[in-house]
Amino acid sequence: MADQAHNAQPSSVDGQTRRDFLLYATSAVGVVGTGIALWPFVHSMNPAADTLALSTTDVDISAIKPGQSVTVVWRGKPVFVRHRLPEEIADAGKVDVASLREPQKDGDRAKKPEWLILVGVCTHLGCVPLGQKPADPKGEFGGWFCPCHGSHYDTSGRIRKGPAPANLPVPPYQFTSDTTVRIG
Amino acid sequence: MSGFKSNNKVVNWVEERLPIFSMMQHSAIDYPTPRNLNYWWNFGSLAAVMLIVMILTGLFLAMNYAANTAIAFDSVERIMRDVNYGWLLRYLHANGASMFFILVYIHIFRGLYYGSYKSPREILWFVGIAIFLAMMATGFMGYVLPWGQMSFWGATVITNLFSAFPLVGESIVTLLWGGFSVDNPTLNRFFALHFLLPFVIVGLVVIHVWALHTVKSNNPLGIDMKGPQDSLPFHPYYTIKDLFGIGVFMMFYLAFVFWAPNFFGEPDNYIPANPMVTPPHIVPEWYYLPFYAILRAFTMDIWIIPAKLQGVLAMFSAILILFALPWLDTSKVRSAKFRPLYRQFFWLFLADCLVLGYVGGKPAEGVLITVGQLCTAYYFGHFLVILPLLGLIEKPKPLPASIAQPVTKAAAILVALFIGLAGMSGEALASSGAGPALKKPDGGFSWEGVFGAHDKAALKRGWQVFHDVCANCHAMKLVSYRNLADIGFSADEIKVIAAEKEVQDGPNDEGAMFNRPARASDRIVPPFANEKAAQAANGGALPPDLSLMNKARTNGPYYVYSLMLGYEDAAPEGHPIPEGKMFNHYFPGNAISMPPPVMDDIVTYTDGTKATKEQIAKDVVTFLNWAAEPELDARKSMGVKVMIFLAGLTALMYALKRQIWKDVH
Ligand code: FES
């Protein structure tokens, strides 16, 4: 390189230090700037404002008879709304919570015991479990059964057997009147 | 390639199997480059950077764009409004196209000036022209995608060019369209091709660089490198020089992105495509204007060749003639530095192209037709007559024996050029407005200037006017109630505002549609169920949607402000207007259906501001501007930060460049 020939002279040693300093400073600033510039690209792939705004679904529950279930769509996912029978509620309450894979009391999963509301997506790898229709297999615990890899959920939607790691999640919801629920 | 050695085992292991390190060493580090390249040689690498920026931004835009005529326009607006940093990506891409062409035009004219197309660089030059052609096709199809008025009519006009060819013309056009007009199939295939072509360009660029590295760079003196004393290794000398150039260029580019993002665009393209109505003045993007002028220069059928075919042939020939340039230019001397006559004709030719560009952007009327024709004749004369003759009659100055002499160019030339360009386009823009001078509000609008932002209080007042007055007739379909949070409404206030209106939802479990109060996530509910209902209720005239009004008219904010205050009680002498219309000084044709929308005290401001009609007009224009450019505040404040950063980085690169080059000068 052209200036290495002059390294012996004091002025050029200064020059070399100055050059190294400039090189490191420029590279550092340039790399940081490029990194920051990439963020808008990455962030553009996150949910957009309109997607985030589609937040709530209203469900009319007046027509759901005890023992029946309906499936509604919330944020593009199925949500199970189950009008539970007294024996189902009793079953769910009897379980020894400490023995569960994800210990949760049934009372903490339903605001009104007769209404169980769950995100109907298996916590294993995302299939929709069976158990909503009368003829569906409901698994060994009378709740839901995921056919993909055999996860069994109980009448509180808690994982009891099979590979799924967690209970079916409870979405945020409120009873806006005696007959309607707003999910989200 | 033999010179490559490394102490790293992994590197050597790879190198033995794939000689990628020696290739990089050879072509990006050791590559012998003439030591006297001036800043005009920066534009090739700049164009390469721009290509990368275009592909990156385009890729992420494509993730959110929908190539379907029913939703294409709205999907672009969703990118602008809802996608995170979507406005940044789109403005980078849209302005990037113009930047790419600016860079490539400079690159081409640099080649013309210094004779870079002459032996042995003919193939290098051909590949360059192929890149230029591919860019034109890509740019054209990209401009169609937003599916605005200019998109649609540009696509119609350009595809119809092919109908000029006898016998096969009509079939070609039908084939291009995939139907009987520009429609959904056309949009779909244009999107597919617009995605493909940039990668074709990448391939061509690789060949371009390959050819370059085979024949080596030309230089300002146009003489060959005779030995090592004439050259420098590409790295670090030209890597740092190119990087410094990129810094300067980025500041120029981003100034448009952050402060004048629609400078190169046409307001009409913010009006959704309408196959029933052609805008009064159709222009292609600026980078096609010279060729557009050549197309229009032919107005008379000659013998059996109709004018339409002549124009189309001439337009294609204007580009294709560049392929013959290495032989049309008969002079053996490359650089215009040593060609006193050619140098003058070069500048004449450049001026001719600029005039053609100017003519192409104007309506084909009056003297401009003749000017366009003369310039077209000169364009071809330059190649077919002047260049061949010059080589014979010109006496070139003596060429220096070798390159090894001081390099004297400075960034000043670059700056002067940028200023000239900006000034030129600014002038073109200013002179394109017709009609009386627009009114300006006292004190101007709050969002003007480098640091300007929308005035929050004016936005809230403007919303009140829109809500109480405008919204009785006008829709604002692209804005949702939730967006009102931007102008200072709380979530609860927005719920109340939204719940004033009902929207249709459903079907419910019985299969019936039902009405429910609007929610924050709903779009602002339009006053009429559909366009027909709106027309019927307004005497046949459709009140336009106001979402993009400020961007969809030339000088939008001033136009809307003037229009609202531009009414006359009775039409002035000599300007009869039809029954049932109002006279307005600023409306095209003066006869407007909308009654004067603002009057003193038509609203009572909750913040106590006196509701004069000027105040009302100014407030509502502020609100409309927010509706059209909700990203404006964020855009400008980001711009300031980015510019400060870039200025620092570029200064560092300049200092480093000085340090690296100090022993060469
Ligand atoms: S996804 Fe349900 S068990 Fe695997």
C-alpha cells in the first residue's frame, strides 16, 4: 500500500494512527446505521395497525342450550363457547389441581361456571381439537380430543394426557349482557 | 488470481473447492483501476446500490400489496397508513425509481462524454443499454401497480403503442392485456413481471461488471493504462471513494423521501383508476419524457406509413440507435477532453434531450409541437450525421503519454449538478399549474417547512368542521375512527364518535344482515350507501371522497383552501355557467356543483377560536392534510434524525478518503 512505504517517518506514523482511527470510527458508525436502517424492513412484517385493531367479537349466547357448544372466530382463530352441564362443572372441580401439567383451578378459568370460553387451538402444534359437535370424540376426560397427536383435554379445557404442554388458553372476554359475550 | 494466500485453514479449505476468495481478491480488491477517475465514475456503483435498495424495498412492499384491481389501490393506502413503516418503504421505492434513472442517465452521459462505448468496450456498452431497456420496462410496470388514474391510463397508452404495428398490432395488444382492455389480468401479469425483471437486471449487471473487468475501466483521458504507475488497486482507493459518494447521494435521495415524497409523482395517481374517465393531461413518468416527445413528434402520414407507426418506430429507434453508436462515432479518440468539436456537440445533444424532456411533459400544443419535431430531428441527426462527420473533420488535441498526473475533480461539480436538476424539475412543476394564483392562509400551514408538523388544535377544529359540515356529503373511506387517536381523541371519545353511526354487519346465525353501531376499528361511515345514492342526492354530481384530496390535486392544500373561499355570488360577465351550478374561481371550468361549504360561524368551535370562514377553511384543510398524510409528522422528524446521522457518517467517510488518497495526489 502506498503509505506503508513512509511508515518510518514520524509524520506518517501520525497519519497511520489517524487513518486507523478514521477507519474504525467510520466502520462503527456505518455498521450501526445499516443495522438501524434494517429495522423498518423487519418491523413491516409485524401485524399492521388495522390487523391489531380488529380486536373484538360479539357472541349471542341465548340460543346455546346446556351441553351445547358453538365455535366463533376471533382474530382469525376458533374460539369455543361451551354451555356446561352441572356434572361437567363438577368433574372439572373435583380434579386434584396439583396433579395437572399446568395447574389451574376450574374456577379461575370460567367467569360464570356454566360458560366455558376457550381459544380452540391445541397448545401442542396448533390443530383444532375435536369435541364441539355431539358426535365428536371428546377424549378420555370428556372435554376435547386433538386428533393430530392425541392430546386429551378435560371439561375445563386443561391438558390431561398427550403431548400438548399447556391448557387451552382462555381469551379475554366480558359478559356485556345476560345473553351476549364480547371476546377480546 | 495466483496471488491469493491465507493463513486461515477454513478459508483455504473453501478456496480449494470454490475459489471464491481469490475471485473477490481479484475483482473487488486488487482490480487495477485507473488512478485518475473523477466523481463521474461514481455513478455506476451508485446505480448498483440503488438497485439493491429497490429490490429490498420492493420485496417488503410485495408482502403487503394485492395485485387485484378491486383492492390494489386500497392495499397501497393500507401500506401507507397501517403497515409498520409502510410509508417509508413505499416512498423509498417510489422515489428510488426516479433516483435510479437519474443515476443511470448521468452514467450514460458520462459514457457518451468520455467515449466509453468505443473499442474494446462495445459489449460493455450493449449490456448497459439492455439494462436501461429492462429498467424502463420495470419502471413502467411498477407505476401501474398502485392502480391510480395515471397507472391505468399510462398502461393503456403504452400498451396501445404496439397497436401501431400493421397486421399483428391488435393481437399483440390483446395478448398484453389478457382481455379487451387494461384490467385485472393485465395488473396481475404486470406485477409478476415487475417482480421478475429486477432480477434479470441483476443478472445483466453481473455481465456488465464482468465485461468491465475484462476490458478495464475507461478514464477521463480516454487512453489505456500503460502500466502499474497508471493504476490503483480498487480497494481501498475506490471502495472509500464510492462509499463517500453513496453518503452524499443518500442525503440527496432521502431529502425527497422525507420532505417531498410526491415530488416526482402525479397527483392524479392518488385518484383510483377509472376506466370511464381519462384525466385531462396524461404524462408518463419524467424519465420517459424525451422518448414520449419523440413519439408525439410525428403528426403526418407519409406515403403508406401512418403517423402513429412513425412515432412508435422513432421512439424505439431512439434507444436502439445507441447500439450502433460505437460505429456511428468514427473518431478514434475517446475522451471529449481532446475532441474540441465533439465536446460542443455533446452539450448540444444533452440540451436537446432536456428540451425533449420538457416538451414531453407539456400538452402537445402550439409552438411546442414544432420544438418537439426539431429536437427529434436533431436527436437523430446527432447520431446519424454529426457523429460520423465529426470523426472525419475534427482535429483532436494531442493525447498525453500516460495517465499518471494529478486528479483535479471535486464534489463541487456533483453538487452543482444536483442543484441544477432539482431546479429544473421545480420549474417544470411550478409552470404546470393553470388558473388563477392560489390563495394562501395567513401565516401559512403549520406543517410546511423542514420541521413543520400538523397543528393539533387545528386538527381537532378541522375534524369538527368535517364532522358537522363536509361529512354530510363527502366520504372519507380510507380513515378509520381509531385513527382519530392521532389527533388527540381518547379511546372513550372515539367510541362515542363511532357509535353515532351504524354499519351493516352479519350475517347472524339466522343468516340475516343487521345494523350495529360503528366501532373504533370501522372506517368512517360514508354519508351515502354507495356512489349512485350519493350522486342521486347531489343533483347527479358525485361528492369526491376526501381521504386523499390534499394529495390528489396539484398544490392540494392551497387548491382546497382557495376553492372553499373562491365562490362568487353571481357568475361574472362573460362567464356563463349552467343552471344549478355555482361560480368558483379555482374550480376547473369554474362551474361547481358544491354550494359554498364554509361561512362565518357555520360551526361553533369548542375551544373558543373565532369561526371566521378563513379560519374554518384553514382548519379543515389541516384536517384533510392529516387524512391524506397521516405519517407526515413522523416522516419529518425521522428525516431530521436521519440527515444528521448521514451528514456525520459522510463527513467521516470524506476524512477517511482524504487520508487514504493523500499520497496519491
Ligand atoms: S397439535 Fe394437538 S396434539 Fe399435536
